Amino acid sequence: MKKSFRPWQVDQSLLLPPSVHDFVPSDHSAHFIRDLVCEQLDLSVIVESYDEARGNPPYDPRMMTSLLLYGYSRGVYSSRRLARGCEERLDFMAVTALNRPDFRTISDFRKRHLVALSDLFLQVLSLCQKAGLVELGHVALDGTKIKANASKHKAMSYGRMKKAEPDLAAEVSDWLAAAEATDAQEDGEFGSERRGDEMPEWMATKQARLEKIREAKASLEAEAQAEAEEKAQQPKKYRGGRKPKTPPGTPKDKVQRNFTDPESRIMKGRDGFIQAYNAQAAVDGAHQVIVVQSLTDNASDQGELISLVDGIKANTGRKPREISADTGYCSEANLEALEQRRIRGYVATGRQKHPDGGQDKKRGPRAEAMRKRLRKAGHRSRYRLRKQIVEPVFGQIKEARGFRQFLLRGIAKTRAEWALLCTVHNILKLAKTA
């Protein structure tokens, strides 16, 4: 007996149009994120910005927001890939209801409403609290370096700037003089429609580079001068030793500035030095919900602990009972701040393999007390919770959802982009309780 197969009729038309609710299973995250945006999130700031009655009707802001949030949850960040998903993927069609915005529309929407989209973090965090996902029994802090949208090879140190500027300036000056000397010859060669003294393309490239070097050099000098003025207002302390190689108000020769994204910095990552930003997160231990997020251009984590701890209470209305953090956050000032706020801290005083070590580097009475606290608990130390709370969150964002580099440039835009990533992370945690 011949085996029969299920019908496969490519040219068969459907009698009734399919429903977008049937494109993916009913428990799919596409339905959850779409319904969350439509029913739970307040998008009045975005909606009210469309006050122009003329022109073609724009796409619904709720649909565009749902598309961005869902795309981020699936590791799709590029506006071109999002637009392609609206044409090729059923899960994207279930979100957009068969609307197909082009990549430029998606990109412009994200740029226009970037601040409002980043503000959704607090709304989603509030929903997580109502769902019982935030307990604040133990909160772990950590930072991760994420590549900026710039190459580290497009950076130049202040020392190289001082050498390159006069060389380039002399080279450009010679070219200008040569161009001026040959004006008459070029005028005859190019005819009446062109002057003949237009700047050649090869020369314009050098001129643009010289302008960038001068701009970056002036920026470094302004920062150094502001830092020197700030130090001058503080009470002077005699420290002895040799005189500094660079006078106050002058940048050090090793200080760098990137021409593509001047606000990013060279930072040390796991694979060496990268052009990056330092993304921070405070994660609740109950369900790995991010309760505070921030982003800085400083490679050190030490200055971020107090703002993260205070941000927990500002965002949730409560303070945590316990805080754990690695040795990058350890300082006498930070440990004192935790004591003042009556938060029990577990902050490593040494490196990862020996969190209670580091006697030679972390000095002071509070660091010594913290060292004893970590040693006393041994393998049962609450500090060991940090690894299983905050580090998997960065793994989910960077590895599982593939976010390895910012799309936008400038610290203001990358801060909003990091907030959007943390918002999506919390939405996925919320989806598991639905």
C-alpha cells in the first residue's frame, strides 16, 4: 500500500485571512511583549510628540516600541535586521500585525524617542515589583566593559597629537601654497566652469584629520585645565617625592582621545584593551531582576558603588539588606557608606580566587574588618552569591542575546541604549511569571 502524505498546495489561497494570534503559539513572548506595551506601559510621552496633522499617518508608536523591545529580546538590534524580520519572520509579524516599516523608519524612531524608551526601565521594574520578583534580600553589583561603536585604532595620544599637529600643519600649508602657485595653469586646464583651485580629495582628507587632531587636543587640554582648577580649590597636602613630569593643567602624553567616538575610552577587557564603555548593574538575588543600571566612561568601578546603592532605594522605595561586590568596588569610603546606610556588605578585598586577600592593596580599618568577615564565613560566605546573581545577567545580555557592541555613539546615547537592554532583560523575567 502506497504511503499518503499531508497536502502541500503552494498555490492554494486561504478562504479566510489568518489571524496574527495564530502565527506563533499562544504562550510565545511575541504576544506577551506586544500586549505588555499596549496594556501596561505608559507611552504618552511618545504618542503626544506626534502633533502634526499634515502628512501621511505614521506607524503606531506602540507597534514600533513593541518591535524594538521584541527585537532586542531576540538578539536583533540592527534596524535593517529588524526591518527584514518584519518581512520574513512570523514572530515579528505577530508583533507588527503585518506592518512592514523600513529600516530608516525604525532607526529614526529609535533616535527620536531614545530618552523616552530608556525611561521604560522604571515602569518595567515597577511591574516586576508588583509581580513579586524583587525582594532586595541580597543585591549583587558588577560592571562589564562593552565595546563602543569605534575602533581603538582611531585613537591618538596627546603626545602623538603634539608631534603630528605641526607636521600635518606644515604639510597642508605646503599644499595650499602649491595650489595657489598653480591657479592660473589649472584655470586654463579646467575651463570657465571650474576655478581650478578646488582642494583635491587627497588634500581634503589630510585637512580633515588635522582639524580632528586639533579638536581632540583642545578637548584634552580643557579637561586637564578644569581638573587642575578643581585641585587648586582643595586644601593642599604635602606628599613629597619627585615633581610631576607634566605641569598642572597640561594633559599627560599617554592620555588618548578617539576620533570616531570621543566620549569612549580605552579599557581593559578579557581579550585585551578595547575602546569601550563601562556598563553597571545592580541585580536582585531572588529572580535576577536588574534594579539599577548605569553606564560610565570610567574604567574603574570604585566610584559607582554609592550611586548604585542609592539608586536601589530611589527606584524601588526600599534599601537592600545585603550587598555583594567584587574588589573593584572596595575602598574605605565605599565601606563607610554601606555602614552609614545600615546595609551589610560583602565586598572582596582581593582578587577572584582569594576574595579575602589583598592585604597589601586594600588597607584601612574597614577593609581589614571586611577581610575578617569574608574569612570567617569561608565557603559559606554570602559573597559567593555574587557570581550566581549578577554575572549570569551579563552572560544573558552579551552571550545569549549577542549584544557585544553599542550601535550608537556618545555617552548619552549609549546610556539610553544600555537602559533599553536592561529593560528587555527585566521584561523577559516578567514573562516567565505570566
